[in-house]
Amino acid sequence: MFKKVLVANRSAVAARVLRTLDKMGVASIAIYSEADAGAPYLARAGEAHCIGPGPARESYLDGKKIVELARKLGADAIHPGYGFLSENAAFARQVHEAGIAFIGPNARLIDAMGHKTRARELMMGHGMPMNAGSGVLPADEAAVAAAAERIGYPVLVKPAAGGGGIGMIAARDAKQLAAAVTQAQSMAMRGFGNGEVYLERLIERPRHIEIQVLGDRHGRVRHIFERDCSVQRRHQKVIEEATAPGVPREKVTALCERVAEMMAAIGYDNIGTIEMLMGDDGSFSFLEMNTRLQVEHGVTEEVTGIDLVEAQIRSAAGEALDTFLPAAIEPSGHAIQARVYAEDPVRFFPSPGPLKTFRPPRGEGIRVETGYAEGGTVTPNYDPLLAKVIARGATRNEAVARLEAALEAFTIEGLKSNIPALLRILRHEPFRAGAVHTGLLAEAQAT
Amino acid sequence: MAKTEVKSEITGAVWKILVKPGDVVGVDEAVIILESMKMEIPVLAIDGGKVTEILVKEGEAVNEGQTVAIVEV
């Protein structure tokens, strides 16, 4: 096992990883930017070091500085958390070349999944179900139109180097296509420094269902069931649950098993999530793979009892999966998470500011992950996540009721939070009935 | 001629200035794009008219309610 791990992240996920390191008896190093000085997550670490000014590119995204610090302090592993450098293959290589373990998959696999059309080609070759799509679009407009015709409208124009739902534009007919491609290319260039875009058949009102996998350095991969993350705003997740409501268990379990076999075939060797869309006909298609711990990993932990961060660390340290995972994993009960954001609950505009009052809820079956405390300040430098509130129950109804009560009790003053929007969706009849899809939040807002 | 103030609805930093003094903007046209919490949020002109002043620089921090430009209607 590692002796000392540097956590290359901040706030809620840094606190989460530090908690598990502490439980495992592994020494820890936290890093922080000047904007995060004094943040409560730092107190959980054995030592904490400032790595630069507030803007992320001068601190949490400065891989060179982070690796140098890790080497200087004698860390033998780096945990990247999620976001920032977690899916940066060059960073993973830098870490490795410094003689430090990267707690994540092999850089080759990060690379393979980071480019969407290459990931599609790779997974298609292993039998992954997939909707029709194109390769990276050429400059020739006639060829682009022909590709769209072949796929069939409506199509979605997507950045090849992107992710996180940024820069996707729908085209419903040939007339809309050229403008959608131009706009998506410009957004892709700005967002990812790579203007490549491709087409996928648009699935209307899909459900977002994703499969948690864990691989080891010995060629073994297991799945840890699925999550439903259909409730989204701007293509970003807001509510996540395990297991997926209303999908026949044998069907989703069979899919999870097939996906784990495919991941073993490509040599996947750490934690990862395969995101899929489910159409209203019940068919699944590959969306993308995230080669890191997921923001919503906690709901899987709550229904399986597995500490996914510990499992990820043990796998990266070379332990064989079957030595630390139970022989049989069965989900039990239901867990649901709401992401509490510092944002306006109607238009979802960012709302940084001081946390004059910040009192996370407590209660039976309630778990809160946060990197903030009362008296702290939420700056505009980073993402708006204030806290993740996770509720567990014997049934989905019980978990939803507990989450609703917890969010009602969550007191935040000094900035705007999306709690009113979260409560609106939890009380929305189609959501209660489990009839979720990616357009549901917008529908609930409109009622 | 009436002067109207273009105000930021959020706290963030100026990412891009889209117009310069002398430019004519329409109603709800973006004048400036702010960056906050990993999102890009445009600041829109409430009234159309001629831009007479830009009160911020790229990279500068702005507060909610701060005037970022003046438009002459």
C-alpha cells in the first residue's frame, strides 16, 4: 500500500478522498489555491500546501507544479479526484515518469476514451451497443450533409475532444445542419482547444444510465451496477440515483456484465464509468466513458456498501480486485443524490458569495459531502457545487422522501442556491413515478 | 438622449468584451461575456442604442449589479 498520497483537487472530492486515506491509515497531502486558503477540507489532511493563485490554470491545473510538490514531499501516489487533471493523459504520464503512482487508469486508456470518435470506434469493435454516428467531420459541406443523411435526422453535432455536455447542438434537418456544425466547431475550439466535431443520431427524451466499473492491474474488471443520472440542467447532472428506477433488473444486470467483459478486453485497470443513453424503446447506446471517480459515486457506495475510493486506491497499489471486493455484490435498497449548487434556482446563473449561514442537514439515511463550512466564501474561480446530499432508503419512495426532508432542512444564507429547483423536481409527479428523462428538469421548471 | 446602464447580473470576471464605444447594439444583444464558476454568461443590453462607455477590462472582477457599460438610447 502507498505510504503518502497527494490529493490533487479541492473541496468536496478532496475531503472525500482524504477521509478514506485517513481510514486506511495512509498519510495525506492536500493542496490549495490562495482562494481556498483556510477551507475546511484542508484540516483533514496530514499536511496542506498552497500551490498558487485562485485561477485554476495557475493552481489546480498546473500539473508540473503539483508533480514537483509531490516529489519534494515524498508522496508515492497522486489521487486526481474528478475534474481538473483527472482525465489528462499527459498529467498521468508526468506523474508516472516522476516515479509516482497515478490513482487512475493507464494513460493509454485515458487517451483512448478522451477522444469521442476514437472511443466509439474502439468500443464498437468490442460489441458495445451504439447509435449511428460519423467520424470527425471533414470540411467539405456536401460530405457532411451526406453523413447526416446516412445517419438520419435529427442529429446531434458534438465536439470530438469534449465531454460534460458542452458544445452539443441538434440539427433537425439539412437546413439547420451547416449552422449547427459551424457553431459547434467554434464552441469546441474555445472550450477544448480542438475544433473537431462529429455527428450522432439524436435520441429524443433519453434516460442517462451509467455503469460503474472497477478494474485492477491484473486484467480483472468487475461492474458495480448502474446509476440513473437523467435529471440534468444544461446537460449537467443534478440528481443521481442507484439503482435505475423502472428498468428490469435482469436486463440492466446483463448489460453491466457485458460491459465489464468489454472493459476487461481493452485492459481497463482502475475506476471508470460507462455512460449510456436509453431510448424510449429500452435500447441502450454508448455515450462516453469517464476514466475517473464520478461525482455521483456515493449513491453506488450507499446501495452496495463498497468504499469506491478505497477500492480505487487498492487497485492502483496493485492489489487484486477479488482480495478486497466481496465475492458477490448485490445492490440493496435505494440511494439518491442531489447536487446543491451556488446558483439561481430559476435561470441557473452562478451565484458565488459568502456562506453567512451554511447548515447541512442530518438525519437517518442522510450523508452530506461538502468542502465548505459556515463563514467560508464561494468564489467564482471554480464549479458551483456546494454540497452533495445523499439519501438512502429501503425503497425509492423512502429515499426520495428523506432527500426532500433533508433539502428542506438545509439552511444556506449569503448566496442563492438551487435547492428550490431541486425540491420542485423531487415533487414533480413524473419524477416520483420514476418516469425520468434528460428533459424532465426543464419540464418541471415550466410547470 | 437617455443613457442606460448595462449591469451584470452575476459576480464573476470579464472574459470577453464584444463591443467598443461607438458601436450600435440591439435590445438583448450581448455586450460582454463574463466567466463565473466555469460558465460563460453574457451581459445583455436592455435597450438598443449606441455604446458610449465600457467600464471594465478583460480579466477584471465584477460584482452582481455592477455597471459594465453605458448605452445611449
